Amino acid sequence: MRHINAEKLMEYRDGQLTDDAKAVVDNHLSQCSSCSELKQELQQFMSFIESDASFEPPAEVLQWGVSLFQPILQPRESIGGQVRKIVASLVFDTFDEPAVAGVRRVGAPPRQLLFRAGDVDVDVKIESVETNDRICLVGQVLSNSEKFFDNTPVKLESHGMVRYKTLTNSVGEFVFDEVPKDTYHLSVDLPEGQITLFCVHRGNS
């Protein structure tokens, strides 16, 4: 079953859904630990914001809230010597594509995602390793120009911490092999700033 997005969960929290729609969300949340976790994170974030409206929320709290949504490109200029942040938008996801009629598959197919930030694309493929409940995540950092992003730092983050690091090869490819299933954000450190791919993988999906 497809996951519930953050916008729908906000409508659920604010009582904006019809009774039928609320029942559907209730049923899904009772069966999906990943969406239940997202709902709790949303509630925690909104409670933090609502507890003190007289000040701007800390930057890390604001970014946490933004990460709950799959946002569009949002460049942020460097402030106080910090690295410029660029949030990539998700432009393609095979999970959102209809299955081809008459095609049978054995096991879960790899998930293909394409993120875009300006003229930079990040192509990601995620494959589940069912034997040990891990995933293999491979990708490539591409540009509309002929430039290759070689030797570029790429990081996987979860729960506010960097869990894994690697570097791209000569044609911008990178690999995270058999990492535990978790909710991951992926970031790419470019000279122009750090591109972040929020929720590149969610929970045990």
C-alpha cells in the first residue's frame, strides 16, 4: 500500500478530512509503522513550533520540519559561514508509476528515483536485500553540462546523524552497499553548496 504523504497527515492532524478519508488514514496508520513514525514526527515538530511563536525556530528544527515533506528546490544562501543548502525536488519515482499489465515479477523490484536541484540531477536506485533486511543504494550525480562530479562527498543521514560516507567515482557514481533499512536523507557536497535529498528511503519500505 502506498504511504501517506506529509500534506495528507497535516490535514488529518488539523481535522480537515472527511469521515471516510479519516477512516482510511486511521486504518493505514494502524498497519504502517513508517507512516505512524512520520505522523509522530509531524506532531512533535508542530508542538515545538506552537509552544513558542514569539521567536523564529532554530535552523535545525526548521530543516527537520521541511524534511517531513518532499519539497521543491529551495536554495538557502550561506549564513554566518555555514554551507549553502539546496533542497532537491523529487521528479520521478517508480513507486508512483503504474505496473505494466501482464508483467510478472519475482521479489521486490528495485526502486528508481530522480532528484533535481537546478542543473544537477541525482539518479538513485534502491534494491532490498531480503535475506538480511538491508538495502543497496547506488546512484549518480549528473549535470546538464558536460561536467562530471568526480571525487565528490556523498553522505547518508538518519535521525539527525551522518551514518555513512563515500565519494563519487570519475563519472559521478556512488554506492552504499547493504546498509540497514532506515529512513535516510542523502546529501551531496558540491562547490556551489550541499544538495540534500530528503526521504530518499523511508523506514522498512
